[in-house]
Amino acid sequence: MNAIERYFGIDGHNTTIKTEILAGVTTFLTMAYIIFVNPNILADAGMDKGAVFVATCLAAAIGCFIMGIYARLPVALAPGMGLNAFFTYGVVLGMGYAWQTALGAVFLSGCIFILLSLFKIREIIINSIPTSIKQGVVAGIGAFLAFIALQTSGVIVNNDATLVGLGDMTTFSPAMAALGFIVIVGLSHKKVPGAVTIGILLVALISLLTGNTQFSGIISAPPPIAPTLMQLDIAGAFDVAMISVIFAFLFVDLFDTAGTLIATTTQAGLIGKDGKIPNMGKALLADSTATVAGTVLGTSSTTSFVESVSGIAAGGRTGLMAVTVGVLFLLSLFFSPLAGMIPGYATAGAIFYVAVLMMETLKDVKWNDLTEAAPVVVVLLFTPLTYSVADGIALGFITYTAIKVVAGKFSDISIPVLLLTVVLLAKIIFI
């Protein structure tokens, strides 16, 4: 135990091994949905659902282990939502490429990630992000998480006239999501250890006892991974038309990862006095390596999950939290029926609670300086409204630079920010 405490710096972060493991369990419960959602989405691309299930668990475990042991940060990884949708509905079904070729494109984007990480280019880009954009990203991801939680639990539903509207709060799913949120906030206020985990498990238990969740067993053998293992077509991905696809995977993963690392390390209080993220280079290398490993196994881009903030809210501060999540993903290979009994509305309250915590960053915004405050609001609103962290960040950068130019504050615009703005603007116009 002493060796583990020393390696992960447990004492130095005012935490304990028990707290880190509990935080890992909490994080896993809030992101376990990816084990079931990812195979369903990639199955639409023609991939074997059972094989993708195994690939998802293994890719997530590999990513978590690298992040936890190498970068020593409390950030969990798994195949990313949004990226898997682009893979299936954009590249395969939209552009007509085979899923093997799409995997090849993700593999190449992952290799570019690794090169950029090794040469610290991604680190330079992320560290050059203005404070106002960082604040907007944290709050924007919080708003995005809140919207996802409300949508998946049925609290917010589709409305043809106004796009969204309030769902029927008397039905089971919205009511349970609300109950979970109230329990978590109440217990957290009382500083009850593991409040988030208790809230999730309480709702899951009620769902099981009322028959809204069916007991589906405990243990099952993992499906074979052969249908997707090493099936990527790298040569086919070198097609000229695939350049934009590779760039798109690169772009989205870059800014999703940037946003997640900023949000999680800020929430954990790990940002240094210089405003930089500790072990940033190692974290980026972990993210990019996991993407490459995932394509070999048979899944779309693996990326850092913002749901890690739920574990941080439960006290996680070190890489041991990420390692715990990785172990649970491996166990999920054999306990998938049990993991499947945690319904989406059981984690919705926890996710919404985390969203509330992330809004705290807004208190530090320079509201008396509109050139700083306006970009924050742009990122905050456009991230959930476009359903894209990458788009929210892109529009925030463009707004920041444009406002500073009009206001005559040219000295506030660094060369990296200016170059990023040009690239992001070109992406919006031409891609």
C-alpha cells in the first residue's frame, strides 16, 4: 500500500486509496453507458456488435491504465461519443466508405496525435488557450453534460415548435433522475462520503425493485473479438478524399481532449499557479496512444471522458482513480449483464450534479471586461446548443479574436491563438 501511495502521490493530494477507488467506481458508473451505446452505433456501420463490445471495454481499459499509470491524472478514457457517430453516420453511411477504411482513417489520425504529442505541439496549443476560453470551456461542458442528462432521462424532450420542451415529470425516468439529483446534492451538502455513488445505486435499486429494470444475470463470457480485431484498412485511408476525414477526427479529438483535460484538472484543483495542466504532454500521449490501440481492436477514437469529473467530485485526485476505472472496464467483459442494469436515468442525476459544480468557474469571469466575458458566454451557450464541445470551443476562439481586433486589444492575441482562429474559421467555411 505504501508503494501505491508514494507512486500516485496519495498523501500529497490529501486523499486516500479508498477514496480514489470509490471515485473510480463513481466515474465508471457515469460512463458505463458507452459499453452499450458504442456497439449499437458502430453496428449501424456494419460492424459486429459483440466484437465492438469487447473492443470498447479493452480500449477503455488500455486508455485508463496509460493515463493513470503514465500521466497519473484522474481522467478516464473510452471510445468517444460524437466521434463514433461521425464514424458511422458521417464517414461510412454518409460518404460510403467501408468501416475498415474508416478505422484506418482513425488509426492515421491517432498516429498524427502521437507525433504532435511527442513534439509537444498539442501541449503548446492547449497551454496557449486564453483564460476566458478555458473558463468558457469548463462551464460549456457543464452545460453540455446537463443537457445530455436532461435529454437522456426524459426531463427535456423534442418539441417540433420550439426544438425542446419539458417532458412528463410524473413518469418513472424523469422522476428517478430528479430523485437521484436531490439525494446526491443533499448528501454532498452533508459531506457524506460517496454521495454520488449512493445516489446512483439508490435509483438503480429502486428501478430493479419496481420492475423497471429486469434482472439479467451476473456473469457471461465475453463475445469473440475476431470480427473487428486488426481489420482496419490503412492503405484505403490514404485516399485523397479521406484527408478531410482524418483532419476531422484529429480536430474533434484535439479539442474534446483539451476541453476535458481543462475541465477535469480545474475541478480537481490540479492546475498550477502558472495556469498549466500537470503532465499535459503525458496525458495527450496517453489519449493518442489509446486511439491507435482502439482502432487495432476495432472501435472508433478513444478519448478522455468529461464524466471523470463525477469521480473528482467524489474525491478522486490521482491516477489511481483512472486505473480503477480501467479495472472495472476489464471486469465488464465478464459482468456485462450486471453493468447493464444501471439505467441511464440512474446516472442522469449524478451528471447534472457535476454540471452544477462546473458552473462555479463562472464566478471568476471578468464580467466588467466584455472582451473577456463575451467569449465565455459564446462557449457556454454554443457547446450544448450545437451538441458539440469542439464547435463550442471553435466559435469561442473566433469570437475572442474578432472582439479583441475590433476593440484594438491586439496585444491580447498570441500567435498560437491567431493561427488557431484562422484554422478554425477555415474549417467552418470549407469543411
